[in-house]
Amino acid sequence: MKVVLENLTKKFPARGKKGGADVIAVNDFTFEIPDGSLVGLLGPSGCGKSTTLNLISGLQKPTGGCIFFGEDDVTELPPEKRGVGLVFQNYALYPHLTVMQNIIFPLQNLKGKDKLSRAEMEAKALEIAKLVQIDGLMERKPNELSGGQQQRVAIARALVKMPRVLLLDEPLSNLDARLRLQTREEIKRIQRETGITTVFVTHDQEEAMSISDLIVVMKDGIVQQIGKPQEVYDEPVNLFVAKFLGTPPINVFDGEVKGGKLYIGEDCVLDVPNVNDASVYVGIRPEGFLLKEDGALSCALKGVEVMGRDISVVSANEHCSAPVIRSIISAENKVSVGSETVRFDLKPNKVFIFDKNTEERIDF
């Protein structure tokens, strides 16, 4: 099911002082979610991603704009008539019901030609339980399950009616790190097997990038960039997107372009012949550093962290916006930990230049 958002806007009235400005949670959001895709809405707290999800589900009404499921305008339809499945951060399972009873609960509300017999409901529930791999837990109650198992029950309950659209609002936040990794892989598998168009809300960029076909990066209710995860990582449109994506985060420096060359302090680090002279921000991905004795960029060595396959060189530079710079290099490199300085050349495709006023990326 294709989902189309046209100029979607949501304003909340000002609280407190009279005459205060309305809060714009979602601002003129236009986007087409392709049929059968998994789209991640990504951004910091308060960016409008959960509000967007609530607008798609019908839990909130937009201040302006339209929502289409396929060719159907669902903007004014109540949630129960939209054919959506919802999974929240808190699993919201009924504690007095078994797993089977929790899963079939949405089917009990079906009426008319859609009404099912008890045997048909249980057959559907078992089919979905097998899909999410909890078919051996059907007689247990939620307090007898682990957090990951409870999350699977919540997903099964959302899927049992085979919704047109599946909406997941930070569904992995309550799980430990290992279980988060396992469950996000399961969500991807389930989405692929069912082919249901899915919208996944998270503030965890690694989570969004690992399972999404497309990601939508948001800030203050405004869409910053939409694209395939790797494309957005490799081609950020502005400094916010560049800083939000990546672990460890991008290293940001104050720089200057003079005569077609990029300087960080006194160090000439790259040729940028097509860029006008100006003060700029320079973003360098951690994997964009090449250890070299006579490298262009000089930094004060602070330490070396061995990570097995890679080494993280921790250094400092007075022109960097953060106290330390993290450079990820191959473990085959030898770093003299007794040295006071370390020098790097830079990989041009891992270096980004941003306008100091607009923070938009400057192509070079």
C-alpha cells in the first residue's frame, strides 16, 4: 500500500502566556512512501517523527494537508477504519490474557462479512505467531515473557488483521543492546515476508540505517533529507544531517578556503578548486583519516583504542568543535603511543564543507 503525505502540517496551540506562538510539530511534510517499503523516520526528541506517525494512524488530525493510502484520501477517517497496525514503545499487552488471547483481540471486533469464528481467529493467530517465532508461547501470560518476547506479541497483534500499513513507534527502546539487534533483524525479516508498507520511528540512527529502505531525517518538524541510508550518510545536505548520522560522529572543524585550497588552521588539507574563498565548517568522517608521517593535518595525540579489526586514534586539534577527534584506521597501522603528535592525510570523499551561515553543504 503506497502512502502519500501532501503538505502535512500539525500545529499545537501555545501553552501559558496569551498571544504565544503555536508549536509547529510537523511543517509542510510532503513525501510518498513506496508500496511494500520500510521507511525510517529519524531525528532527535521533539523533531516531529512520532507526531507524523500519529497523523498517519489517525490518532491525531492534521492542521493542514492530506494523507492518502493508495488512491484513498484517509485524512478524515478514524484510526479503526484506516487499516493500520500500531506497535508502541510500551507493548500495551493485556496482563490477564494469554498470548493467544492478546493476539486475537483485534479480530474479536470484526463485524459483518469480516466476522470470524473462534477457530478461524485462532488459526490466524497461530499463523502470525509462527511468523514472529512465538508459537510455543501461546498459553503464557505477558508477565511470563521476556521483553523481546512481549515485543513479538505486540507485533503479532498488530499484524494479525494484515493491516494496509504497519506503524512502529520506537518499538525497541525498552530492550537491551543485544536484544535490540536481534529484534530489529526480525522486524526486517517480518516486513520482507509480509510485504506490508511499514513506517518505523526511532531516534537511533544506527537502528534506522540498518533496516530501512529509505530514511527521513527530521529536525524541528521540518524534513531535512530523504534517501537511501547509505546515500544520506555519504551525501548529507547540511551539517545537521552529517552530525546526526554516524557512529562515532563526524568530526567538525573551523576551516577556511583560500585560493582553491582548504585549510584547517595553518594546515592545507585538500585542494578544492571550485569553492569560493570563505570561512567554512569542515566535517571529516572518522573513517576519512589516513595515518601518514608527513600527513597534511597535524593533531595532538591523546591515546589509541584497540578495537580488534580497527584502531581508534584519539587526538585533539584547537580548530575542532569537540574536545577530541576520533579517527578509525586499520589495525595494520602502527601508532607510536609515545609520540606527542599524529599526522593524517584525508580521504576527499569523506570530507564535507559547509557554509558557515546556512550550514548547507558546499559541493567540491
